[in-house]
Amino acid sequence: MSTTNTNQQQTDRCIKDCAEVVRLASRCADECLGGGQGDTMSQCVRLCLDCVDLATTCMELLGRNSQFAAQLCGVCAEACTVCAKECDTQQSGGIMHKCAEACRSCSESCRQMAA
């Protein structure tokens, strides 16, 4: 397999993982706010929304092969790692567990892109 194909597959996987974080972290933040838990879950909500914004921008930069994509992927990886840990500490199961898993996958993909 050529390096170009491998790079494109890595980029495609990262975009897919970022899209999953956007979907699930948005739902997670919404559920935390909608469940009347906004005050006690404020850190989780903030981290989820940070991940949504960073992952969205990563997808855009990766899609147009931006020279800044790798740098932003590094930041997104870090944010997703922190968000996954926060969602894990809540132990609410359901959407938080799914969000944490998506964040871990995105973090791994983004770290590979940042390398």
C-alpha cells in the first residue's frame, strides 16, 4: 500500500472519528443541561462543547489539507482525552459512556495525525 493511500486512510478515519465526537459530545452536553444537571455537570458540558468545536474545525482543516491541521489535531486530541476522563468520572452510563468512547477514539486518531 502506498504512503498516499495510508495517509488518506488515516485522514478519513480521523474525520470519521471527529464527526462521531461532534454527534455524541453534542448529545452528552445537551443531556447534561436538559436533565437539570447543568450546575453539577458544568465542567463536563464545557469539555464536551470544546470537543465539538475542535473536532468540527479539525474536520474542516483536514478536508482541505490545511497546513495547520496537524497542530489543531494535537489540541483536539488533548481536549478529547480530558473530556473522556471527565465523562468517565460521572459514571452516569448511557450517553456519557458513548461520549467517552468516541472521545478516546478521536484522541487516538488525532494524535496520529499530529505526529
